[in-house]
Amino acid sequence: VTVRVKAGDSNGNYLLGEAALKVVNHVSKNQYDFPLKGTWAAYGAPSLISHHRWGSIQEFAYDFVKIGTNGTTHSGTGSKLTDYYAYGEPIYAIGSGKIVSIYDGATESNENLKQQNETAEEYLERSAVLQQKLLAKGFSYVMGNHIIIEHENGEYSHYLHLQNGSLKVKEGDYVKIGDQIAALGHSGNSTEPHLHFHVTDGPDMAYSRSIPVSFDNISLYPDDNKNIRHIHYGQIIVTND
């Protein structure tokens, strides 16, 4: 891909820069299982329309939620954590490895959910204020309660926004593929209970690149192709175990 950039200064002088970027179809070196069980929806998969895609540290990240028969992610008004079908669901290690980082000090609250009498615009404005407060504290506060696992071939899986008090591992522990490690929650920069998940080439999310991964134990809807295991925005994921 050839990229051309034209720039100018206040004096009307223009510069034209050109460079070639190599396009690489990266393939994860490891085989992984899905971090949840049952039926899930991908609301933040690495399609071009995803908010994740525009930052290299999370461009291949996912946000996983559960959808009920009512077509929403929650029962009732959705103003309480317990209204959400995903809240408290078990989370599993996608592969065997060593726990290299955990955090379990972030609290959860109904207050940063959209309230019954609140418009979408009002909620977005309030959420932006809450997000800035978290960013001011530090990047780890945005992640909320989290676990990072080191796998073979220099790959690391990240599990974010975990339920407070649900972590079943500590730093230095070794886990096997399929071991339960925590429960899905709403800590950190989260607008509703969900699992933010991705794999990177380093243990520090802020200083590593996201890696596209596929899962061996799932079926996808729509357009399931047994030769393609990449999940796209809006797809429904059903685990096979």
C-alpha cells in the first residue's frame, strides 16, 4: 500500500511525503478456545466499523455480550447490573499459560449504566465525563479488573472489565486451557457488563500490538465457514462444548 501525505505550513509552503507499507496477513501461532461458553454476540469485533479498529493496541479486540429473546442485552430497564444477561458469566483461559498480571481493586456500580429516564445523549455526555476521570487516574483504571496470561510464542491474552472479587488466579499461577479464571463484570471504562478481550504481542496493553486470533471450538452465525474462524462485528458465536 502506498501512502501519500500532503502537508502545509502557515506560510503556504507545501510538502509531499510518500512511503510504502507492507501488508501482512498475520496468523496467530497458537490454537485457542473461546473465553466464554454458550451463545454470545460480538459488539466490538475487529471489523472496520468497530471503535477498536482505529487503535493499534486494540485493533483486533472484541466486546462480547449476551442477547436475550427480547433482542436486547438486558431484562427490565437495564439500569441495574443484575439486569444484564452477561453479568457474572464465567470466563475461561483461552489457552494454557502463566498469569503475568492481575488487578481486582476496581469497584462496580449501577450509577454508570444508562438510567431509565435518561436520554442516549445525556448518557453519552455523562459517560464521557466518567471516562476522563478514569483516564486521569491511569490506564489500568480504564481496563478495570483484569487478567493477562502469557502463552507460547510470545502471545498474551487480556481479559478486561471483570467482576469485582471474582478473580480465581494470582500472578505467577499457571492455568490450563478451559480453566475458569474470573467472572464477567462492569469495572473500568464500561458502559454495560461485557468482556473486552484481545491478544497482543506483549504483556503491557499500552505498549504492544493487538494480534488477530481465531477460535477452534465455535460456530458462527451468519455466514459460518469452517475454514474461517475470525469473528466480525455483529456475528453470533456459539461454543461447541
